[in-house]
Amino acid sequence: MRAAIALSRRALGTTWPNPPVGCVIASATAIVGQGVTAAGGRPHAETQALAMAGVAARGATAFVTLEPCSHHGQTPPCADALVEAGVARVVVAAGDPDPRVNGAGIGRLRAAGIEVIEGVESEAATDILAGFFSRVVRGRPLVTLKLASTLDGRIATSTGESQWITGTPARKAAHAMRGRHDAVLVGVGTVLADDPDLTCRIPGYTARPTVRLVLDSHLRTPLMSRLVATAADIPTWILHRDGADPARIEALSGAGVRCIEIAHDAAGIDPMAALTVLADAGLTAVLAEGGARLAASLLRAGAVDRLAWFAAPSILGGDGLPAVQAMGIDALAEQHRFSRVAQRPVGDDLLTEFRKIA
């Protein structure tokens, strides 16, 4: 199962709207087949592992990180494929909450006389499947907020200079994070200030381009920006409020940008409404990279599930720009709390990872 989980981890960010699943098929003496959900979500992991195993799958054990599907979609059910291949046993790490499956896959295997063992390495598998589970159960993608700041939480000088607070190893690690998510999200302020590419420029993370998202209420993203200039080749979606300029929408759409209208109120675009729309579009995991206004908006909405904070060994002082804008918190009881789950040095910087406390 640990080998199957390792396979599934490699597929993060490439399989949406389907989950990144790993499958290993083993006989009594050797691994005879292995597979992982392909880029774009098909073929499924079990299908590929069975194709590799061939006749050696008969009487073997299949280790799969997620309950095999039991419904007919664009591909036949994986549960049926395992039955037809004659496997003797299936070991499952996590059940599938999708109402089209949700125990039916395991039920079909058992009805065919196949031994099924559940819950093996469930925590590790569920961590990788968290984005898919979030989309199915909560109707929104898993959101990781990535911040890079000085020790005193500053992301730029008072004049806006920010390149670079963290070092090259930290920026490389941030690129790898992009490759493990379906999409990367920034606010229009970041686009106007930095004209970013928002791509993952690391070999090995190019199976499926990461979707680039911009929260831009009034469609201020420049037509000559890098994002728009490359939108025909790299998926680029702009989330804007209703009532936006039709001519602006037409110009951006003509350049290959997907313009998506989102409900708004006096405070701007509703982050939860935006995330619901993104889930409907198939996204399961979003990496929010800033800036400070976007970070505050997501935190206020309770939309941040995970936090990845790169801290540089430096201090800018109170006149520097903060990593998170004012949130209107007057009492400590109102602060947003997270639990630290990992910490490691990245070059001279320190990466600390947190999970939201339920």
C-alpha cells in the first residue's frame, strides 16, 4: 500500500476532476502490475495496473488507495475490471465518498467472492486525496494559502519592493507546490505589481499545466500581461463580479482567457461563491499565493484549509507591507488558529506547514 500511495502522490495536480489514485497488484512473490490515474483523470489506476499484470492478476492481491469505482462513466467500473481479472483480494486505503460509489465498489467486490480489507494506511492516502474529498463532500476545492515573508511577517518594503525576500531554494519549492495543485490563485493586485507567469518551471511537473486563476472584480488584468499573452497555451481563468464590461470580457476571451462571473457583495467577490464555481468546474486543490488582500479575504471567509509559510531570516519593520491585510479582529478569541504539522529548512529560509484546526 505504501508503494501505491507513493504512486498517487506523483499524480497530484494532474488528474482533476478525478482523484489521484495509485494501484499495485502483487502475487505471492512479486509485484506484477502498477498504475496511477493518468493526466486528465483517465485511464484509472486499476485499469493500468491490470493491463500491466495481464494473466498474472488472477489470484493476486490489488492494493488501491481509493475504493474502486462502481459506476459507468467514460470508462467501465474498476470494480468490475478487478472481478473479471480474477484477483483474489483487494486492499483499500480509503472509501470513496462520491455518492455514485460510497461503498458500492467494495460491495460489488465482496459479492463476487473477493476478499476486501479496508483502512490500510488510510491517513496517508486520505491526505493525498483531501482535495477530491473536499470537492465531493464540501462542494469546494481544498485551499492552501502560501505566504513568503520576513520574520516579522512583511512581504515587501513600503515602496512595494518584494523581489526577492526568500531565496532561490524557497522559490523552487514554491514552484513544486504549484505542480502539486490543480490551480494557483492570486489577486489582481499581484498581477498589476509583479506581472507573474504563475507557472511551474520544474522538469517533471508538466504532465498537465496548472490552471492560473486571478480574482479580478473589475477585469483590470492588462491585456499585455504575461498571463493574458500565454492564455492560449496555459489555462487562465479570471474570476470577476457580475456587471463587468462586456467589451473587456470579449477582449480577454479573444486572447484565450476564461472569464467567470462570480456573485459579489459590498466587500467584493464572495470567496466561498468563487470556490463553489471552481469546484463545479472540476478543480479539487487550489494554491493561493497572494497577495495580502486575497489572503485576508480567504481567511475571513474560513476558506483556508492549509497554510504554507516561508519565513526568511530577515526583518523589515513596521513600515513594510504585511503578509495579510487588516481582518477586523478585536479579540484573541477571534483569531484564526492552525496546527503545525511540519517544518523544514529550505536553503536559508524556513518552511512551516499548518492545518486548520476544525
